[in-house]
Amino acid sequence: MPNQSPQTIEPLNAASCVRYRVVGMLVLMALLLYLDRFCIGAATPAMIAELGVNKEEFGRAVGAFFLAYALVQVPAGWLSDRFGGRITLTAYVALWSLATLLMGFAYGLTAIFFMRILLGVFQAGAYPAAAATIRNWVPLAGRARANSCVSTGGRLGGLLAFAVTPLLMQAVAVSFGWSTGLWRPIFMIYGVLGLAWSATFWWRHHDRPRLDPRCNPAEVAQVEADSTAASEDPARRLALASILFDYNVWVLSSINFLLNIGWVFLVTWMPTYLVEVYGTELDRVFASSEQTGDLRTTVAGLLTAVTALSGMAGNLCGGWWGDRAVARYGLRWGRRATGLVSSVLAALIYLAAQWTDNVWLFVAEMVAISFLADLVLGSLWAIYQDIGRSNTAVVLGFANMCGNLGAAGYGWFIGLLADERQWSLVFAISSVGFCIAAVCWLIADATRVVKA
């Protein structure tokens, strides 16, 4: 047998793995996104007490984030499609991190309102840019899993926001002997973490595999094997009218709107609800403690963090199932299946929550809802990539805009209902939202590309 030169022998797995590092950076970005967005939820009782405002006023200030976040989605998505993820994601994360850091210097409701608006403006383009980046770096067969990994990073950030923030506040109180302002240094620390991510991403990232010197030809071919991304004209931009008159985009946007109505309670008002409604049960757990009130708030944050952990599990399961469902049932029904089943089940559980009078059963119900709500995210993002193609960021941005208008309005409305202790109505509205979302999933079509 003739000798072969080592250069002629190709290893079985010749492709580099740069795409996995890209997805990993996006996962970390999503973690910081949610950490900075929802750490205020864990700090809400302390901030309300320090500022001397009622829940409706504070809810309006916090809800300003969702309004700003919603309105800037489309222009931020357009910028991401136009200039690429390297420039835009670096800028978005750096600017929202500065807004988070400056929140630690806020001494009034007006300042908090203003910082939440800035946070919403600069976070608006993060997920649209991330979705477009995934489409450029991940082939069709793995997109639902890649999307679910990124959204799982977000849920991990939410978990840390509710679990770690109260513990850090307690550490500040013990270390410095403070009785107020415990949340201020926490916001500053979180802001610095985001600035570090921005510097790293700018240094390491490239917008496409072909532009990255670490990405070898085998990986380029693997990424582009079943994708039209390489042959698309990056200058092709959708007119706003193309989105406004596309019924499929409106159906998907309605799903986003309704899912946020069903989900926003979990990430904003659940700690407050646990303290107010189940405070007596939580007191029994800490009956021997002299700091029952403080520990009650801490355990409410930790129980809320459990729902975020459940959402992470739902994300990962949904990504795996979403890709398997497409392989088995085709693109149209494969994308629909997960959303349809999960929406129906979540609606039923929210309906039952109205009559739940045991704290542990209630937490179990919220854990299940969080799992089901996040089960759909990998497939939902993948549909935006399927129909948006080179305009993925702006299509996802439009749908996200609609979703966060729902979160902004309903987040404020929950605060209004909370002042009247109308929690059962909160759960009833959330249940109806999931029911309508199930109908929308039956109509959504991942095979219908938005026409320019």
C-alpha cells in the first residue's frame, strides 16, 4: 500500500466549532439581558418602601421599560439587518449596561422611570440581532435548539435576578450595616458585567462564518449546506408595508402579544404576590427568626427563581422537540405542534390558580406555566428566521414590539389590580390570553416567506 502524505488525510470531523462559541456568546448576552431587566423585580419591595410610592405608580415606572422596548424593536431590528450583529449588539449591550449602572444612582421615581426607558430602548435590538446572527451561523436543522439555548440564557438571567439579587442585598446589609439603598450597588455591579461582555464581543465576533478566520472551509460548508443565507442579497430590505400587510406576521405577532400577557406576572409581580397573599404561610417557615419580614421577601424571590429554572428546562426541551417535530411532521406542523399543546395546558393551569390557597401548590402551578410558556420559544424564533430570511431581525423586531406592548400594558394593569387585590382577575386574563394564542398557533405558517 503506498504511503499517504499526512496532508491528504482528512479527519472525520474536519469542521471547526466557531459557531458554538458564537451561540455561547449570545447565551451570555441573553443572561445579562434578563439579569439587568428583572433584577428590579426582586428589589421592588425595598424600592417601594424607600421611595414611598404605591404599587400602581411603581408599576407604571417599571412598565415604561416595556413600552420603550416595544416601540424601538423595528428600527433596532432594521439596524441589525443593515449593519450586522457585531456593531449593533456591541452598542446595544454597552448602552443598556450603562443605563443599569446609572440606576444605582437613582433617588426618585422620575429617575427610575427615565432609566427604565433607556434600558428598554437599548435592549430592544438584542434578540432581533441575536436571531439574525443565529440564522447566519446555524443551519436549519439546528436552529430551534440554538434559539432555545439563547432564550434559556435569558431565563437563567431571570433566575439569577430573583435568586441572587436578594442575597446580594442581604450581603450588603450585613457587610456595610445599611438599612436602605441595598439595591444600589447591585445595579452597578450588573452594569459593569455588561460592559465587559461588549468589549469581548467586539474583539471576537464576525458577522458570517466566511468572514471569521477561525472558521475553516468545512464549517462554512456545514453551516451553509441547507441554508439560503449565503445566496441572499444582504441589501434586500423589507418595506414596512410588506410586514404590515402580511397576515402571517400579524398572527405571529399576536402570539407574542398573548404569550407576554400570560408570562409577565411571573417575572414582575410574583414575589409581591407571594409576600402579600401567602405571607402568613411563609412566616410559619421562619417562625423562630427575628427577621421574618426580610426573610419572607428573600424566600419569595427564591421561589420565583424556581419558575425561571423551570423555564430554562422548558426552553431546552422545546428546542430539542422543535427540531425533531420539523424532521417528523414537516416545517408547517412541526413549528406549530409545540405552541399549540403548551398554550392549551398553560391556559388550564392559570384557570386553576384562581382557586389555589396553598403556597406550595401555587408555586408548582407557576413552575408548570413557566415551563410551558418557554417550551415554544425555540420554534417561535425559528419561524421568524424561516419567513424573514435576510430580514430576520426586523421581522422578529416587529413581532417582539407587539409582544412587549402587551407586557407594558398588562404589567401596569397588574399593578392597578394588585392595589385592589384583584389577583384572581390577573390569572383569568392570563388564561384567556393563552387560549387565544392556541388558536393563533393553528393559523401560523412557517413556510410562507414574507415578500419584499
